[in-house]
Amino acid sequence: MTEKMDFVGALQPAETASETAPPSTMKRQVTIWRLVIVGMLLAFVAFLAIGLNRQNSSEWRATGIAPDFEFTTFDGETIRLADLKGKGVVLNFWASWCGPCRDEAALLEAAWRREQNNNIVFLGLDYLDQEHSAKAYLAEFGVSYPNGPDLQSKAARRYGISGVPETFFIGPDGLIKSYLLLPLTSEQQLDQHIEGIRPQ
């Protein structure tokens, strides 16, 4: 009985000591745990970013036969690439939040107005954007060729794009003749790519 009481008595000072730990020690422990949690979160984000970067750098890009896709324009028209066989197609992926897209918008619209009666079709697919922002962008630059949202980035994934702007030039035979991973910089540059898809 005495041993039991001594054992219980021996525990009591330790429990009392932990309950009466100075507030500064408790604060220090909480701060350490917060730093550990933040560190783990930052490590996870860094790991995720590295993984995405590796995925993008090794990402394939569509070549050969252009992957078919269908989309509904902001005006409610349904367009399917397969229905445009026999025409040259300029397919531009863009977004309202993309600065370089804004730099090339006027070039694309001007070329469309020149070529729309020459069996050259321009299509714009809005990438990861909000509809009201996309519509404001189109109005700002007076874009009149068919444009619509790339819902769930289906076409973007099929073409293997890694960002915007990217432009694909599809020939009358349905083959991708060329593509640009950077924004268009001149009318001459755009015309050169259009010549490669012009129907004979």
C-alpha cells in the first residue's frame, strides 16, 4: 500500500509541473508547430510546381492530323472542326488575362477580315477564363470571327498546349501545317503561315 502511494505521489509533481508551464514556453511550442505546418505546406506546393513544370516540359504537342473538337461560340453557334475540311483553319488559343494575347488580337482580326472570303477560317478558343471577361475582351478588340470557351480545356488538352497564346494552322486536308507557341508579332509572319494552309 505504501509503495502504491509513493508511486502516485511521484507522478503528481510531474503533472503539476506541466500544468504550470510558463506561458512563454507554451507560445514557443505553438509557434514551432505553426512553422512546421507552414513548412510542410510550402514543401508540398513546391513539389507540385516542380511536377507540373516537368509535365509541361515533356508535354507532347499535336502534329499530323488535327484533333477534332466541337465548341459553342459566345453567340450560340456550334462549330466542329471536321465540318471545315477543305478550308484553311487558323486556330488560336487565348485568354482575356493574357497580355501577349492582347498584343496579337488586332493582327488576327485584320487577317480574318482580309481572308474570310478566301476559304480561310479563324477560330478562337478561350482558355481558363471567365465569360464576362472574355466577352469584354472580344468587344474591346472588335473581334468578329467565331470565338467560344474551351470548356474543361478539352481542346487545349487534345492539342497539348502549355499556355496562351498558341496558334495552330490547319490545312484543307485536316493536317496541322505549323504552329506558333509565341504571340504573333507582324502581319508578314501571320501571312506566311496562312500561305501554308491556303486551299488551292
